[in-house]
Amino acid sequence: MKITEVKTKLTRKLFLDTARDIYKNDKVWVCPLDNDIEAVFDPSKNNFHQHGKCTRWVLSDDDGQPLGRIAAFINDKKAYNYEQPTGGIGFFECINDEASAFLLFDTAKNWLQENGMQAMDGPINFGENDNFWGLLVEGFIPPSYGMNYNPPYYQAFFEHYGFKTLYGQLTNHLNILNPFPERFYKIAKWVMQKPGYEFKHLKVKQIEQFAADFMEIYNDAWEDFENFVPITHATILESFKKMKPLMDEHLIRFAYVNGEPGSFLIVLPDANPMIKPLKGKLNLTGKLKFLYRKWRGVSRMRAIVMGTKKKFQNHGLESGLFISLGEYVLPLNQYTELELSWVGDFNEKMIAMHNAMGAVFGKKHLTMRYVFKPGERGA
């Protein structure tokens, strides 16, 4: 076996093709767009490079056939917030061979150690946690856009190597053709009619202002969570820019109280049914196929993230956002399912919200950590 750091056009291609080779007989898997993956490693397209660094490797056999791949990264804004400096690994793929998997883990670990890290989280992304984040352990169903999918045998690789679960990531599904529970609906309508309460959808022409509102809400809502790092306006605009090819501005909702940004709900049409036939290639033919499928429409949406300022929590703004979303979506006669992804198993308020809406379990991912042992060095 040979492990090679990705530095050339040929090794970049091998890195991307590794996944296609491993999943060639898996009818559920949807190949992520090559452009999306490459953007993570491109400093001009991912502003995390301004406060961190990353690299990646491919593992091949003696004949040059791919066996696996892995990436490692250090986010300087988060790495030193833990008991021990902690980096990350992600984009892990591997044949069903523990020795190959452990060689990939060791390679990433050694690089992280050389750069001062004492632990590694994985599988995670060198970016925000709405994409390419977590190890799938339950619910091996067709994934939505940006959600990690992997074979069941990966869990044993991580556990046998010594990774421990930090938290679970729960994804629930909502059949939007079923009416909301009566109590939920009544509370939401009452909230929406309160004086000073306003519910708006995003307007692309005013995206700078909506990005500022998002930042204000997000940084307030999440600041008390452990190891929180404030999100920047530049990161939000970058994320909105990536969403634009999919975005229906009416699916992205904001709530205001007397003009003050209070809560948001970011929902996108699920792109995976559009991109599955492309096999990761968004060339001219792929773009035409994508545009055609976008025109035809998809039946599933994905709720990427939701947040509410602390002082407005328990005011029912979240309920109002979902009802206002439904009032737009239902007359379209297009969507049948909303995937609510993902909620940490520590977030009791959002889990209760999902239950109140009548959502059902869809899948579970894990974010895991491996703390290096003193004097430890990989193979």
C-alpha cells in the first residue's frame, strides 16, 4: 500500500475518484459534486484557510488502485478551545479493510501531531457544520444534499481505533402533507398575529442585510454552547453564495420583533435528486441536466439551520416560522417532505420542537473524538 499527499492534478483526481470506486455498487449513495469538495480545499473559495490549514491523502494499492482517502485540518479559532489542542479529520472513505483505515487515521494523526494538536475530531468538515459532518450510524437512506453518507462498517473503524462519541446528530423528517398538531398550529397562529411580530422571507436583492440579521441572531443564540466561535459576515455571505443555485428565497424565513431580528429558518430544496445522475461532474452536460431537473422540481426540502435569540426563546417564533413556511409551500403542490437536519442530542429545545411538529426519526450521525496518547505515533 502507498499513501500519497494530494498536491497534483492527478492526485486530486484520485482523491475524488476514490469515493466513486468505493460506492460503485451502492444505489443509495449520491456522489457529491467534485466542485463542492474541491472548494473546501481552495483558499480562494473557503475563508477558513484564513485562520487554519488543511491537507489530504489518498491510499492506493501496488497497482495504483484507490483504497481510501482522508483529509486533516486545523481551525485555529476552535483548536485551542478544548482541554487539549484539537484538529479534525474528514472526507474519509475506505474499502472494508481495517488495516487500510488505520493507516489513513495514523497519517492524519501524525500530521496533526506535527502541527501541535493533541486530539482529532471526525469525521468533520473544514468549514461550517451544515455540510460533510458526522459519521452515519443509523438511517442508511438516500441522503440529502450536504449530508454525509457512508457504509455501516465505518463505525467499527472509528470505534476500534479509539474514537469516542462527543455527541449525536439527529435528523428528523416531517411529512408536510400531514397537518401540524392542533396545539402547535394554534400557538403559532397566535404568535404570528401578535403586535410587532413580523415574518419575512429572504430577498436576494437585500442579501447583505439578511446576512447581517442572520449573524446577529446566530451569534446570540449559540454563544452559550460549549466552544462556540462567532460566525462572521464574510462566512455567511460565502454560504449564501453557495446556496444561490438552489435557493428559493421564499423558503428562507426570518422573524422580527418590533423590527429587531429574532429568529431564522434556512430551508433549501434538496439538490441530491438533481445531482445524482451527474456522478459528481458539473460540466456543461451536467449543468444542463441539473437545470432541467431543477426546472422539474424536487419533492424534498432540507432545513439546514435554525436559530433564535435567547431573549426570544420560548416566545413561539420558531412555530411561526414553520407555519409561514407551510403557507407558502402547500399551495405549490410540489413538496411532500421536510428534512430537519441536524440537531445535536444535547439540544433539548429543538428536539422538543421537532416532536411538537410531529416529525419522525430519520437518521443519526456521530461526531467523535480521539485523544492522542502520550508518546503515541502512528505507523
